Amino acid sequence: MAEIAVLLVLKKIAIALAGETLSFAKPLLAKKSESVAALPDDMKLISNELELIRAFLKEIGRKGWKSEVIETWIGQVRRLAYDMEDTVDHFIYVVGTHDQMGSCWDYMKKIAKKPRRLVSLDEIASEIKKIKQELKQLSESRDRWTKPLDGGSGIPAGSYETEKEMYLPGHDYTISDEELAGIDENKQTLISSLKFEDPSLRIIAVWGMGGVGKSTLVNNVYKNEGSNFDCRAWVSISQSYRLEDIWKKMLTDLIGKDKIEFDLGTMDSAELREQLTKTLDKRQYLIILDDVWMANVFFKIKEVLVDNGLGSRVIITTRIEEVASLAKGSCKIKVEPLGVDDSWHVFCRKAFLKDENHICPPELRQCGINIVEKCDGLPLALVAIGSILSLRPKNVDEWKLFYDQLIWELHNNENLNRVEKIMNLSYKYLPDYLKNCFLYCAMFPEDYLIHRKRLIRLWIAEGFIEQKGACSLEDTAESYLKELIRRSMLHVAERNCFGRIKCIRMHDLVRELAIFQSKREGFSTTYGGNNEAVLVGSYSRRVAVLQCSKGIPSTIDPSRLRTLITFDTSRALSVWYSSISSKPKYLAVLDLSSLPIETIPNSIGELFNLRLLCLNKTKVKELPKSITKLQNLQTMSLENGELVKFPQGFSKLKKLRHLMVSRLQDVTFSGFKSWEAVEPFKGLWTLIELQTLYAITASEVLVAKLGNLSQLRRLIICDVRSNLCAQLCGSLSKLCQLSRLTIRACNEDEVLQLDHLTFPNPLQTLSLDGRLSEGTFKSPFFLNHGNGLLRLMLFYSQLSENPVPHLSELSNLTRLSLIKAYTGQELYFQAGWFLNLKELYLKNLSRLNQIDIQEGALASLERITMKHLPELREVPVGFRFLKSLKTIFFSDMHPEFESSFQKEM
Ligand SMILES: *[C@@H]1O[C@H](CO)[C@@H](O)[C@H](O)[C@H]1NC(C)=O
Ligand SMILES: *[C@@H]1O[C@H](CO)[C@@H](O)[C@H](O)[C@H]1NC(C)=O
Ligand SMILES: *[C@@H]1O[C@H](CO)[C@@H](O)[C@H](O)[C@H]1NC(C)=O
Ligand SMILES: *[C@@H]1O[C@H](CO)[C@@H](O)[C@H](O)[C@H]1NC(C)=O
Ligand SMILES: *[C@@H]1O[C@H](CO)[C@@H](O)[C@H](O)[C@H]1NC(C)=O
């Protein structure tokens, strides 16, 4: 369908005709020719006609019409919509640059060149005329052939449109793996093969068809049993694996991201292998190789998997029996589809999500059973179908209709497997506004962990998210994300300690479907990453470069690009980017994370449409002055980069919502300043749309005017001096939206005078880096029990008095980190303290020699990390009271600690 393209262009036209743009445009247009002056009206006409077409496209979908003529016609609509989008962007571009140039107008006249953009307006006008003409023809041809078709055939009428429901932030409609029935038996087999009393390395294979739940099963076991191993790793082996990436992922998992003490980026394959062999040598490890396609891939990986005689285990999941045969006898586990009862249970669990017992009413039962039968016991299909039905009216007619559509779908695409067909149906049932968001996720590499925040910012930059009342775009986007999860199109991969979605993942089958649909729609193209050569059509607006080892995509037409995201980090790609950088005039999203570029071309200032610029982990030290021309920029990120200072005039970027910079100094993240902040630019405090701001040094002016940034939600302010603290507290007390805050002193010895710390709204996360004044815990904030604070980190506070009794008042804390925070010898936790705490980090407490835990303290604690506690010789007293504990991590402890631990456990 071409709805997506039509919907996007309709939104664009609306923007072009909105008051703001038009008020700039009117005087400019009035001075011009008749056809230019008529531009707004013509655009309105086109928009009306497109609305009709959109309604008609829906009708086609509903009636299930299918024919060559229709397909051709839809293709023409799509192309026209894209042409129109280009033209509208061009219009916005011209009008926008005019406004911006207003001030240097006189100068322009002096140098006596006819400004190009005035010519452009005429071009736009004639382009619009042409489109109007074509649109007319399209409508006429439609009328010619719809007559004979009417009366219809194909699938039963009934709309794919679903009930519109908004999901409130905070509600969670997903079901956890544990609740998926049927994996019990396999789970037991798998667990027992892990524990098999055999010290030699074992290879276990879990195989079965796509969507049968192999990864779910293994993931479940990995989560629950993994902590019995010394170290573990989960590596997805996509069809386009690179050994180097596999090594890196393994090392990161095995050692832990924040504990790696070498720079993975600079290591070559041989060094990585050597490091791996070293890491695996003396430890009992568990490694998951997910979705292995070919046996020879496994053989290459196996070369580093030393058999250390410690009972290490490797689990492979695969769809291919030949690969599974690498495992011997009982270690080859076949995952079969669910039986009838389990299928029914899983289906009802989803379809009747909101009813407590998930019971199917008797009148729907037979129809439900018929539907479930078609799912062949595949959990992915059951969950997807259940999700669709949960959103539809629960009556027999609706369900019958749905059943007929399902049958039609299954019969219609002969050569596809069943899950794919069912997921295809789920896709059709997505409302249009979710289709874009869904297809977007396919631009990330296979099995990629997509961070919620990153995805949301991308969606917003693409213009997928509509303003809904007083809801911020970010909140609306999050509700879309939850809706996609609820429909089982995306899965939650990770949550933070208070249950909010942190990362999501796309099932590989679902991703294949999304890529297929993306190509059809000309929505996006992923380049590289698959063995097949990917054709990049000239109409593709979004390109993700996953891998460019086979050369640079010469088929990409940069002039039409709206989005460029790179995942490859090769120099060749940097060179390619530099060569095209001035061509994509309409670019809205440019994400060059990790690309080894050092400069950004000055021509970036011409990208008038740019909304998101991400230069994370690049080597860019300085931004060109022209960047201040990017009037539409919403997100600018340069995290873990090298930026030294902002160019002058940065405060002209009035639409900035998220500004994130930091300079990485020390990849091991030890020491007080492992990253540096950047000095604020003049006028930073006038960017009143800012929601995210970090990491910025605390200049006197900034501290004084910070209170003006009323939208701030997340702030990291560094290099704070004692004498500015009082004013800082004053400014912070004005930030009504603030939820995450880090304050860092200018050095280890400076005291943060936070006696007046207070916030108008509950803060979620607070990190205080540096020494603390005595009054800090008596500040209004702490006296009010931290207003529901969820995460607290005290870093380098070096308190001589035990802070824990004060902190125990923060009854909602879910994570507490004390890092070099206390110089005393003893910590104790009394009954009733920290009942919600899930994670506790104790690091660099140099004199600590005793930890006392009473029964009834820390009742929900799941994870405890202890590191660099050189005087602690014994396992904390009362450790056995921690009934919820799942993971214990310790390193760099006193030698006696380990033996004490062995004895205790
Ligand atoms: C999905 O449905 C479309 C028709 O709407 C069809 O052309 C396509 O082949 C199907 N794709 C998959 C992966 O099932
Ligand atoms: C930049 O990188 C940081 C850290 O890797 C990440 O948290 C952030 O989401 C990234 N920003 C964008 C826009 O991708
Ligand atoms: C913790 O202590 C160790 C050993 O003294 C030191 O190397 C490390 O830098 C310290 N870490 C922090 C965060 O201060
Ligand atoms: C900050 O806000 C106050 C009132 O809220 C306003 O009077 C002042 O002009 C603002 N300052 C700046 C620099 O925008
Ligand atoms: C803890 O959270 C609950 C609900 O989330 C809230 O009602 C309560 O006030 C919070 N506790 C404190 C001490 O603020």
C-alpha cells in the first residue's frame, strides 16, 4: 500500500501551510508571479485530492481487491506522493532560508547576485502544477477501472483499522516469558543438560522452525541459570556476521561493559581472540550463540572456546538441522510447536489481556479454536493473533470476519511459511501512524538492541509523532512504542530497575517482514548486512548502512535522502560520507555514531531540514560555524566524543530539545573524571525547549539563569564550585519537569554545599559527584524523604559518617550506588530499610571491613556488586536473609573474601 507515503506527505503539506511557515512565505510570494502567489492554494488542493486517494487506498485494502492494474496504480500514487514530498520540502527550505537571510539581505543585494532561491520559487510553482495535472490523471484512471470492479470479490469486507487506544505511560501490557506456556518440558531438559555432571565443554543445540520460541526458551534459561556460571555471553549470529564483531560482543558480555579495562575499538581480530582465550581460560563460562545458520560459522567460533575442564557450556540455537547435529545425542534439543491446550492458553492470555483470568466467553470459543488451529502451535503467531483480537470488539461477527481474513491471507501467499503470513496480517492491522514507526525499526541491524530514547528521538525527527493535546511528543512516542509491543511487533529486551522499557528488539522473522514491506513502500533501505545484494532504489528516502565492506553504495541517490544512519565504522564509509555530504539537501536525520570522522563539512549548514544530528563517539573536536544555521535541529548528540567547545552563535538553534555532549577521557571509567563536560555557550539559557542538557560546566551565568529552562527533564552539570551551590539550588528549585540530575564538583576536594537542595517535582534519579556539605542530608529534598527518588548515586562523597541511616528514609529507592562515598569501617542495614531496593553497588570503600544485614532489610534486593573493598574479608553478616538475590558480583576484594564466600555459599 502507498498509504504511508501519502500520510507523510499530507503531514508535510500541513506543516508548509501552517501559520508559522506561511507567515514568512506570504510577503515573499506576493511579490512574485501569479503562479507563485497561488502556491498555498494549489498545495491545499493537492492535499484534498490526496486525502481522497488515501481513503480510496483504505477501501482497496478493505475489499481485498488485487490486480495488476491496481498494483500499477498504487505504484504511481506512491511515486507521486514522493515527488510531492520533495517539492514541499523544497518549499519549506526556500521559505525558511529566506527568513534566515532576512538580516543579511542588504549584504546580498550589495554583492549583486540574483539569489538562487527566487528562481527556485518559480521552479516549485511549475513542479506543483505538474503534480496537480498528474493527480488529476490518476483520479480519472481510477474512476475508469473501479466501475467494473465494484461489487467486489476477494476477502470479506471489514476494516483493518482497529480501535484506537492510547496507552498511559507507566502501564505495562506485555507478558513475560515465564507466562508463555509449553516451554516447561524443554526448559527442564535444557537446564539438566547445563548441569550435567561433566567437567568438559559441552555443546548444546536448540533447534526448531522460526517463531517456535527457541530464543525465548534459551533466554529464559540464560536469565535464571546464568548466574551459576562465572561469566556468560549472548551473541546473535546473524546471516551477515563478522567475526570481529562476535569477539567484541563476547568480550563485552563476559567481562561486563563497565569493567572492561582495554579499548575494544583499537584492537584487531588477533588481539581480540587472544584476550578472549585469556578470559575464558580459568572460568566456567556459558555462551549462547543465537540463530546460527551454517556449521562452518560455528567451527570458526569454536576455535576460541577453550575446553578448560570447568564445566563450561555453549548453547546454539538454529533453524537448521545440520547445524543442530553439531551437538551430541541428548544435547540436541528439538523445540516442537505448542500442543492444543498450551496454544489455547497462550492465545487467551493475549486476547483477553485485561480480564484477570483470561477466560474466553463461551460464544467466542468455537471461532477462537478455529483461529488458534491455524497458528500451528507457533507462539509468535499465537501471540500476534491474540494481540490483534484483544484490540477488536469481542463479538462473534467480528471474530468470524477475522477468521475469514486469516484464511484468505494463508491461502493467498503460497510460498511463504505460516508465521510470516500471520505476521503479515498483523502488519496490515497496524494503524497507519504505527506502520511508519514499525518499519523504521528494520533499519537497525539484526538482533540489535534498540534503545528506547534513541528510537523515540528518531521517530520525532522523522515527523512520525503528532502533537496530542498537552502530551509531549516524547510521551506520545512512548505510547506508540508500547502499542507496538502490545501488538507483539516488538519485544522488550531490557528494563531498568524500576520497570521502564530500556531496550527493545525485533524478532528476526518480523524484521524480515518489515524489510520486505519497506522495500515495497520505498520506505527505507538497509545497505550491507545481508548476503544478498540490496538494491537501493532512487526513491528510497532512508538508508541505513549496516556494513560496507563490499564497497560503497553507488546506487544511493543522495539528493533524495531524508535519513542516513551508519552502523559500519570503517574509514571507507567516512570518505564516502564526506564526498556526498553537501548533496542531501532535505536530510532530516543524520546519525554517524562511531564513524572515525574528525570534521564536519561546512556545507552542513545547508541542511535546513535537519532535525537530528548524532555524532556520538566520533572524533569531531570542533563544529563548523555554519551549524548555527540549522534552525530545525531538535536533537544534537556528541556523546563520548571529543568536542572541545561550541561554536559562537549556537544559541540560535531555538528548537533544540536534546543537547548531549561529553568528552571521554578514560574508557575504564575509573577515577573522578573519566569524562569531561563542555563549557556552555552564550545564550544557552534562552533555548527554552531544552529537555535534555548534558554535560555542561557550571559557569556563573548559566547557574544564575538555569531556572529559565523550564522544560528540562535531564541535566548533568559539572565543575561546580562551592560558592555557586546556593544559587544552583535556587535555580534547580524552579525546574518543574526535572527528573534526572547529576551534579559534579570541580574536583575531588571541592565541597558541594547542597544545604538548600529542593525540587518542585519528584526526582527519579540523582547523582552527586564530590564531597558533600554536612547539611546535605538535612536539605529540604532529603528531609522530605527524597520525594520518591528511585535511583541514587553518591560518588566520591568520602563521608566519615555512615550515610546509610539517612538514605534508608528514601523508601522508594530501587538502586543505590556508594562509590568512594564513605570512609568508615562499618555499614549496616536494619530491618525494614530499603524494601524496594533491587540493585546495590558498593565500590571503593577503602576502610570498610564489616557489613551487617538484619533480617527484613533489603527484602527485594536482586543484585549486589562489590568492587575494590580491600578490607572486607568476610561475606556480609546476614547475607542469607537476602531471599530475592539473583546476582552477586565481586572483584578486587581482599583475598580472604573469596574463600569466605566459597564457605558461606
Ligand atoms: C504480505 O502481503 C502482501 C500483500 O499485501 C504480499 O504481497 C506479500 O508477499 C506478503 N509478504 C509476506 C512476507 O508475507
Ligand atoms: C549517543 O550515545 C549515547 C551513549 O552511547 C546514547 O546513550 C545516546 O542515546 C546516543 N544518542 C543518540 C542520539 O543516539
Ligand atoms: C577504585 O580503586 C581502585 C584501586 O585503588 C582504583 O584503581 C580505581 O581508580 C578506583 N575507582 C574509582 C571509581 O575511584
Ligand atoms: C528568564 O525568565 C524570566 C521570567 O521567567 C524573564 O524575565 C527573563 O527575561 C528570562 N531571562 C532570559 C535570559 O531569558
Ligand atoms: C513512593 O512511591 C509511591 C507511588 O509510586 C508514592 O505514593 C509515595 O509517595 C512514594 N514515597 C515517597 C517517600 O515519596
